Amino acid sequence: MPSPGEEWPDWPEMTPETGELDPENIKIKKEIGALYGEAALRKSWLAVCDKLKSLSNEIATKRTSAIPELAYDDIFKLGDEEKQRLRDVGCFVIRGLVPEETANDWFEDLNTYVQENKGAIGGWPAETPFILRLYWSRTQMEARTHPRAMALHRALNEMWHDDDDAGKTFAEPLAYADAARIRPPGVPFRGLGPHIDAGSLARWADPDYRKVYEKVWTGNPGEYDPYDLTNRKRANPAHFPGSAHSHVLRLWQGWTALTPAGPHEGSLMLYPDVKTSIAYVLLRPFFKPPANKDDILDAEKWSFDTEDPWFPGVWRDTSQELSPDAFPHLRLKESLVHIPKMNPGDTVWWHCDMCHAVEIEHRGDGISSVAYVAATPTTEINLAYVKRQLEAFLSGTPPEDFAGGCNESALKGYPGNNTILNGDIGRKAVGFTA
């Protein structure tokens, strides 16, 4: 929640009546229940809910200060303990990726490009297109392949590990094409309430994805490692087709600020924990709340249930959504917090399993603009996608994950393909063969 005394935004509440009650969901629940057993799932449920008591208290007390902030150069000097702190929180702000002047130039170039092509560039949502269906502008390509950005992406990827790749060759970053946002003040935006990307029902239904969370299913959530790529590199977030599901694994989602933006200015909100919160989201569908609402936070009084088809906040074709009543132990109203004020050239990062949201209201005075740029590792699945994405880049057409955009090669001022920075390293990240 923004701060004590403020009203919770009017994001929709998740209920069985509005949920996706596909009979296949029961089969998925029963399969997991049979494979791991009620005792193990209940053991994890009780441990996770107990951990959330202290965790949510800590977040509610610290609020925005729970999100670490670092200068760009410092990320490369961190010791093991400092890196582990970042892993534990699962999100952070890195200041000064590029100088403000560079970010200002990027915004001016992007904004001019958009203004000169009004009507040709679509966006989401349709009625107030803040998130632009634009992928190959000079600003976006330079933000993805800037030498300082790619060095940072590598460092962030190296915070993960893979038992099959001790040398961490996976850390070599790829350039995943995503959108940009130009959001004016004064217009509400309800499109991105609390949610977790990288698939929804796939986490339970895809055997490879399910295996990522083996420790959670077996009653040992404290041993779960959110930074283990060994099984995750094979998981399929797009197991169920849907426009919200990326075919690419982004270890860290993020964006680069092109303009200033602070709390209440159409910015980002995060739940600054990943290990316990994702375990809770995974276990929640297996437990039914007590009839007495006064007992709702007493995990002992929740009953194990694999006959109910409801997976709270899950629709096959959308990201995992969350709401306070459906996930009460998360205490979202107190623990979903604003990120700090961002300046042009700053970046914010969050683990791919982290709950996040975009503020409904932008009460500031100026435009809030960002370029979505993630830290994307080199995996077999990712590399195959980037090779296909290269074809879209060369033709100026939308990438596979974002069908529905325009043919950018027909836009006024289209920059063409000469927009990659960082020499051969940048070209390789975009998909060219070295």
C-alpha cells in the first residue's frame, strides 16, 4: 500500500465466482497432491505462512526503504554477503546506468518519433495507450545494447547459478525486445494490478516448471533457491498460449527511466521478497480458508483441498494475478510498496517471480517514461527465440511475443538497423552470428 492512511487502489479482487474453473485444474491439483502428498504440502504451507508473519511486518515497517539502492559502479564491487542481501529481497534500484543527458536524449528522440507517427503506433490499453507497441526505435535499441547496460545485465545474470554450467556461460546477455511507456499525468491506468509474470498456470502444469519448485512441494520451502537456473532454463512460461506470456526467460525484469518519476506518479510498486512470497502463491490453491473470517490468518485452520478447480488469480492466458483477500497472508495492502523516486538514467530490477504492479494514478506534473529492458540469459530456448526475433528486427515488424504492433519500417523517421551499440557484443546479443 502506498502509505498508512491511503486507500487501496480499486484493483479487482480475485474470487472463485470470477475465476477460471476449468475441470482440468482439478486434475493438475490432484497430480501434484499425489506426487508429493498432503503432509509435505501442509508442512510447507505452515512454514511459509509462519515466515510471512515476520516478513510482512518487516516490509510494512520499512516500506520503500526495503528496496535497496546502489550506484552503478557499486554493483560490480559487491561481496558475497551484499549480493545475498540483494537476492533475499529480490529487487533493487541501480542509479546512473547512463548519464541523465543520455537518458534525456533518449526520451526526446522517442517522444518525437511517437509524435511524428501519431495514429500509426498503437498501445495498451487501447483507450489510453501508455504502453507503446513499439520495439525497434533508436532509444530502445541503444538502451538494450549500451555497453554499460550489457555489463550490468551480465553481472545480474551471474547472481544466478546453473549446475550444468559452472562457468556461467549463460550469463552472457541477450537483447530481448520489449515495449516502451510514455505516460502523461492525470489519466488513470488500471491495466497492471498486482501480478507475477513468466506464466501463470504453467508453474503447476508444466512438469519442467513444476520441478523448479521441488523444495516447496516436498515440505522444505526454506531450502528453495530462487536463483537456480538448472531446471528453470527448461521451463516453459508459455505452456498455455497467451499474449501476456513471454517465450523468453528474463532472470531480472527491469526498466530504464527516461524521465523523472516518483511515488504517485504512475510508477512501479513491488513486494520486496521473492522466496517466501512465490512459495505462498504456489501453495495457496491447495488450501481452503476457514469459514470464520476471524481465523483467516491462522494457517492451521485452512483445510487441504484438491477438489476445487480454482487457482486464485489464475487465467491460462494471463499473468498470475494477486489480490488482498485471495492471498491474505501476503498482506498486500501493507507490503506492496512504492519504488524510490527515479531519475533519468536510473534502473529498477526485480526477480521474474516477484509480485509487482503499476500505480493506477499519475498525480505528478510531467510525463513518466521508461524503456522496458530486462536481464536475459543465454539459454537454448532464449537463443532460439532471439534468432527468430532477429528476423523481426531486420524487417521492422513486431517480435513474436508482441504480435499486433505496426510495421515500423513504414514509420516516419524509422532508424533502420544501424542502431546497435557495443560492437560485436551488441550484435551477438541481438542475434547476429559472431
